[in-house]
Amino acid sequence: MNILIQHGRVIDPASGFDHAADVAVADGHIVAIAKAGEKLPANFKAEHTIDAKGCIVAPGLVDLQVRLREPGYEHEGMLASELTAAVAGGVTSLVCPPDTDPVLDEPGLVEMLKFRAEKLHRARVFPLGALTVGLKGEVLTEMSDLTDAGCVGFSQAEVPLENTQVLQRALQYAATFGYTVWLRPQEIHLGKGVAASGPLATRLGLGGVPVAAETIALHTIFALMRATRARVHLCRISSAEGVDLVRAAKKEGLAVTADVSINSLHLSDHDIGYFDSRARVTPVLRQQRDRDALRAALADGTLDVLVSDHTPIDIDGKTLPFAEAEPGATGLELLLSLSLKWAQEAGVGVLRALDVLTSQPARVLGSVAGEDKVLGQLRVGGVADVVVFDPQAEWQVTPDALHSQGKHTPFAFDMTGMRLPARVQATLVDGRIAFQA
């Protein structure tokens, strides 16, 4: 279908383009971006028009941390519901970790997941393969076969590797073939608490996770990167000290990128309140100084990407004492709004807010969708993954407002919720309208 998006403010962070323009889409690709006074191709005839007056037209968002809950945890989230939530939030491409049931450690499982996702015709799904068989930390998976099946990298998800020699071998193998290893830095023995170590955790009687759990793991990862020259993406940095180590590693020239979750960017341990299990997330919410350091690091480029850390949890998993509740929160539909909220408060502008959601995560992924389908940017001849949103609109985060099967988020309350900027009006994936308000 030929689609014309008219009268919008078109922003492409990858090129710095920011102008009032019309975007013409045909055969899954962008065929023209016409600024005021410029004409569309003579042979282009629109079959469907989207009026984007007052709206921003941007590349579809790329979310690097999304649990879809299929296979194995369908009671908490189905592919259909979570991919619907993705496009409702403007997310056109997403990366899912391998900690499904069964674990994504065999090519057939990866191929099945991708096939089922593609049949839904919503967001693109890029799986991470398990770094070790069954995520048990003992035997490396067949990375080459998993890559051929569609994996974009390799991860232990939330299961830290206890054996440093196994991690060294994994990085050596990955470096040999140019694979990226995705790691959340957490030392296995120190990371078993449920809240950040500090006065609040002590007062509430909750088991603490010290900052050293993150920094010890980072020191280990960077030492092994120096030895192996592997490429690593660090998932969900949570502390000021962690930021400092990432900044030093980048200055040193290590091939490292890093992301931060919307939860850590906006919340602190005080948001636990009186044992509110909606604030039981991983990594744990740390002190305000850590939150402030994360916000500054995302602004200055030390942290490359903002992720939703979407983890739908059913009601049985959350209506438990805080320490027993299942960690995680829904986030796909909040990602765009919370990025814009951060940008407003940090004074960095909408271009950077979109950059950490589009071109930067696409750079981490690399060319995973084919040469004609470069993600995270708007360019003539490029793939038509597009989000149209109204930056002036506001909405209230309540469970009923979410398409996700998971309704639990620390940004929503029982009867009211945080008011956030921006509402998605339309999402195009591969030139098809996947969502329209």
C-alpha cells in the first residue's frame, strides 16, 4: 500500500534531519521525504493518508530489552499481546533475551519463535541466543548455528556466570567470529538481595544488593575484554560507580556499549514506599545519586541506549510480600514517553531523546535486517519503520491504558497514575500500518 504521511515534523536522529516534511511510503520503503515546496515523485499515488499535523514523524523505536514471555510463560504474556503493546508504543523492532522455557539454546527454538512473531505482522523480533546450554554456565552453545537461525547476540539473561573461565572462553569464541556478547554485570554471590543496599533496605529489613555486585562484575568483564578483544553490550547499568567504569572503558577504546532501563532512569529506592511490589525490578532501584548519574550519562553518551526492560508479570506474581514478588514491570508502552520526559527534565532536546531509542540501539544491533532494511533511521530507499506521535498530548499510566498482558508498573497506581507526555498516533512496520489510534 502507498501511504503518505503529511504535515508532520520529520526527525531522523541518524542524519540530524529535523524539518516539516511529507513522507511517502511504497512497497515497504520510504520513496520520498519532501520538505515544504518540494514535490513528491510524479508516479506516487497515495492510497492512504495519515495527517501528522502537530505530530513528530520519527524512525520506529528499537528496544533492546523485551521479554515476550513466549514460550513457557504464556500466563504472563503472549506474543500477540506483547507485540501489540510494542507497536502501540511505537516500537517496531525489539530484542528478546533467551530465558524462555525452554531456553533459546537450540536453532529450532529460535526459528519457531521468529516464525510465530513474523506471522503476527507487528514488530520485528530479534532473539538473543543463550550463551551457555540451558543458561547453566557450564557448556557453550553452538553460537554459529544459533546465529544462522536468527540470533543477534548471546546472553546469560539474569543468570550470572559463576565460572570466569567459561566467560573467558565465550568471549574468545565470540571475538573470533565477530559476535556480540550481551551481559548484565552482576556478581552472582553479592547480587542475591531484593533492594539496593543502604538505609532504606536496612529500615525495611530487605536483603541488600551492594554497588560492588555491579562493579566487581564490570572489572571482570573489562579485564577479559582486554584479553580477548571481544565486543560486549552491557545491559541495564544501575549505579554511579558503574557509569564511571563504563566511561573509562570507552575512553580506553574497548568495544563496549551500554544501556539503562526506564526504571533506573526515573526511579530510586524510595519509590519502593511501603513494600510496593510494583517497584520490585531487576536491577534493583538504587539511590538518588545513582539515578542522577545515570541520567547525566545517557545525556553525554556514556550510556548509549534507553530500554524498556519490559517484563510482564501476572497478578499472582506481584500480589506477594515484596521480597517474594516476581521482579519485573511492563514498559513497552512507556518507553517513548519516559524518554521524552527525561529529555525535558535534562534539557537535552527531542533529538537526543529519539536518538537513544532509534539510531543508537540500531547501531548496537548492526545490520541484522538486511542491507535494504537498516533500522533506526528515516532515509529515502530505507525501510519504512515509522512512528507518528503527538508530543503535546498527555496520558495517564493506568492498567487499563496498557495493551500488554502485564499491567504492573511502578509508574501506575491503583486508581491514578503518572501523567506522561506524548501519545503514539500511528506505527508503520515494513510499510504496513501496524497500529493507528
